[in-house]
Amino acid sequence: MPELPEVEVVRRGLAQWVAGREIVSAEVLHPRAVRRHLAGADDFVARVKGRIVISAERRGKYLWLPLSGAEEALLAHLGMSGQLLVVEPGSPPDKHLRVRLGFGDGGSELRFVDQRTFGHVMLSPLLDGVPSPIAHIAPDPFEASFDDDRFAAALRRRRTEVKRALLDQSLISGVGNIYADEALWLARLHWARPTQTLTRPKIAELLAAVREVMTAALHQGGTSFDSLYVNVNGESGYFERSLEVYGRRDRPCSRCGTPIMREAFMNRSSFSCPRCQRRPR
DNA sequence: CGACTCTCCTGGGTGC
DNA sequence: TGCACCCAGGAGAGTC
């Protein structure tokens, strides 16, 4: 599942392999992939043609490619299973190929591949450099505009559980189920801890944990990156080697040896150490 | 507005 | 071997 670190690896790949190139052809193979482009697939195709990709940007789990001409960007979200692949033209089509872009230099093409189709691409206006459909989400914790004190104040005003708040992209963007569990483990917080009981030092510790697990993941994701492969779909190797709790039910906590437990929460899984992360009363 | 649930989707795994 | 079912989960839409 691509969260902030995986999406950042993709962004770097796009900046390296796609920026500066002119889009000359586009093909939408599955309408659901452009469902948020309300003017439709034909409009999407017509409007990306002839545009030069200026750069590759990211906020949280969203990626966008500002395009030449009007203040517009090609906005993408990978959902659960989305990949952006840079491949040689004519290479065999992937089973779940949804959108294909070709470039004027005749070189590699950009493919959006997505098995579960939770991801999407669209063309959207840029307002102050940010695509309008994501104007409502908060900066991610690696942006200069992310304000730790503001986050702490907003978190303490909430009347909810800390994990639910971490997953709320309007409070902090880029955190998904996996890194939420990992950061909570590192900060020794149970996912059900009421946000209004968190002290400011504890929130600072939690933010540091979020940054630490994501930075570690980014370093590992970056190392598996090679020339024509812009995909990182949560399969960078970080999953296998470095996760402390996610997906590790019944395996020993690396701090205390207690078996990790899995609980259902928000229709998904939460993994935690019952000893290091005491459930609130 | 805040808190919360529902819904979208596919394919691998599992139990009978 | 077939089939029903469960599970993974981001985030917008909808409810209260």
C-alpha cells in the first residue's frame, strides 16, 4: 500500500524520467481510472496532449505533474494498488493497465497500472501551486509549511482516537494504516488512546515517530530504485525487513518479546504490542 | 462543522 | 475441483 514514503520514491522517479518531456499521446483503457476527471476520458486525453511536464510534486499521498501552459497539473493518487511505471514503448501491456501516456521524444512511456482501481488520475487547476481537489488536505510532516504546534492544538481539540486522527488527511497527510501502526508502536501509544488526553510532549514524540518510520522507509525504498522502474508499490523491501508490528500478529515485540496482537478497527487491522502500548481504560 | 459509517474494487487465500 | 466467503484499505459521499 503506497503511503508517503512510497509515493515520494515514485515522485523522484517521475522527476528524473518524465520532467521536461512533452506528452504527445494519451490513452485511457479503463474509465474508472479517470472517474474524478468529471469532463470525461476524451477531455482528459485531449487536454494532456501537447503539454510539457514541468516537474513532479507531492503532498501526502498525492502526486502531481505541473504542465506547461495554463496553471494545471496532472494529479494522481495511487490508492491501494496503483503504480506509475516508466517503460519502453511497445513493451507488453500490463494486465491492469489503465492509462498510458506517450512522449514526443519517442522514448519511454508512462503507464498507470492499478489492479484494484482505487487510484485515479485527473487534470486539475493549480491554486497557489496546489491542485484544487486536494486543497482541503493538510501539509504532510515533511513540508516546511507543516506546523507542529498547530497540529498538536488541533489534535487535542478532537474527540476521537489517536489512530483515527493520524489517518485523517485534513489533520496530517501521508499517514496510512501501516505507518500509523508503526509510529504508534514507536511512541508507545495504543491506537484507541483518546486524543484529548495526549500531552504536548507526547504529541511531539508521536510526530517524531511518524517522521522516523517514514524516513527509514524512504531510505530503503530509495535503494531498490533502478533506472526505468518508477514503481514502488509497498514492495520496496521495507515491508519484509523493518516493520515492527504491522502484519506481525503473534510474533514477538522486538522491545519486550510479548506477542503482537491484531485488532479490528475502522474495518481494517490494527497491530500493536499489548505490553508496550497499553490500552486506555 | 465534527464524528462516524458506508462504499467503491480485485484477486489471493481459506474452508468445506 | 468448485464455490462461497473473507480480506487488504484510501478517501469521498452521506448521515446524524
